[in-house]
Amino acid sequence: MLHSSTPTAAKRAAFRTGLASGKLLRFPGAFSPLSAMLIARHGFEGVYVSGAVIAADLGLPDIGLTTLTEVAGRATQIARVTALPSLADADTGFGEPMNVARTVQVLEDAGVAGIHLEDQVNPKRCGHLDGKGVVDRDVAVRRITAAIAARRDPSFVIAARTDAASVHGLDDAIERAKAYADAGADLIFPEALGDEAGFERFRAAVDVPILANMTEFGKSKLLDPTTLDNLGVNVVIYPVTLLRLAMGAAETGLSELAARGTQERLLDRMQHRRDLYDLLDYQSYNAFDTGIYNFEL
């Protein structure tokens, strides 16, 4: 009710324990607090807060236009409603190393279990678009170093994303990943790998956990959890899946409503009122204060 009863420290501990377990952790992307609650209900291990989704929800392309304030606001809303650990996309850290340090502390305060920082030039773009650029390796290492220095909670996970594979090739991406791990990154996120071979090489090259991005319509082959687990991947994110499903359904529904003037034929595709109320846990609000809840379901 109102907020998850699970303390932030426990969520971060669960994320750390999951990373150490060797088992694959599945983090679908939440486009809202309500969708995060649904992710938890379906038995996933975590919730992802995607920068691309936040940008799209604001009506913006994923080209570095969102601000730290906007990301932290949405991350706070999502983290508060679920007992699952949440991993937030912090883009390039929103500036130079000092900005990265502030980003870490602001997102610590937001209640997420961890963030990832990338080595793209600033402003960045979607990792599955062509024409990306990456900063020099030492610049990216400084970002990670600043993040580690600014972290106040040692359980807060700092992941390093490298976009170098599609810019300079897999060898450079692997060398960067090693440098980021040496700088203290807890998790390595190699973006836009094409297939299993890339993950095999990363797993062999780095000693820290690795993350796979299984986004639709991108450069990566969509691999199932068994394959990812066998490859030694520790975390998989599905960043835009729920937003795409929701927007696809919304397009279909609006077309039907515009054409027919009624939603009668759409009712069987909708979440029923009773299911929404169950997800929102109306009954707990009634038990807490009947003055808040004074009608029958």
C-alpha cells in the first residue's frame, strides 16, 4: 500500500545476491509504476527503468534530451511500488565526471538498486541506431571511477555499458569492458551484440557479471533465457517490450473507437476493472482507513 514494504537496502541486497548466484536475472522494462507492479506479479527478478522508454513517454526520441531530474523522478515512482530491485539507465551520467558523481547520488536517493553508465559521446543516442560515437577509453574510465567514488551505499550496483562493438569492433569493446571492470564496475553491459558469439567472448574475457539487452527490432538476435543462461549471462533486460505492447494495443483500440464510435468489441482485450483494483490492492487501503475507500468493488 502506497509504497512497497521492502526497504531499499533489502532490494539492493537481493540484486547483489542474484548477481552472485550465477542464475539469470530477468528485468523487463517498466513504463510506469503500474506496469512495474505487473512485472512483480508475474515472477520476474527485477524491473528495468529504460532511458529510451522515459524519452518516448515524454514524446521525445532517445537522443540524450531527457534530464537527470526526469529520469530520477520516474525511477523514484517505479522503485517505490515494488519489492523487486530496479536497475536504471543513467545514459552517460548527464555530463562530465562531477555530473556522473551527482547522478549516482541522486539515483541512490531515488531508491533504485543500481544504474548503468555508458561510454557514448554526450549527447548519446539509442544503442541500436547507426552513427553512434564513443569517448576515448580513459574518458569512460573516469566516468566509472567518479561513479564509484561518489557511491555511498556499497550495495548500490554500478554497471558499465560499452557501445564500442558497433563502432570500433568487438576487440575494442572487450578491452574497454576489462578496463571498466578494473575501475570498479560491478556489471558489464555490452550493447548491440549481434549473436551468441559476442556474449561467449565477453564471458570469457571479463570476471564480473554481464548483461544482455534483448530489445526488439534492433541489432541483437533475440535469445531465450536458457540460451543466455548457458552463455553465462547474469542479467537480461527487455527495455521497451511492455511499452511497445501497450502502444500497439492502444493504436488498435483507438482505430476501432474512431471507426465504430464504441469500445464494445474491445472489452475482451482490456484489463478488467476488478483486475486493476486487485493489482492496486484496493482492499489494503480499505483496511487502513475506510474513509479512503467507501464503495463496493
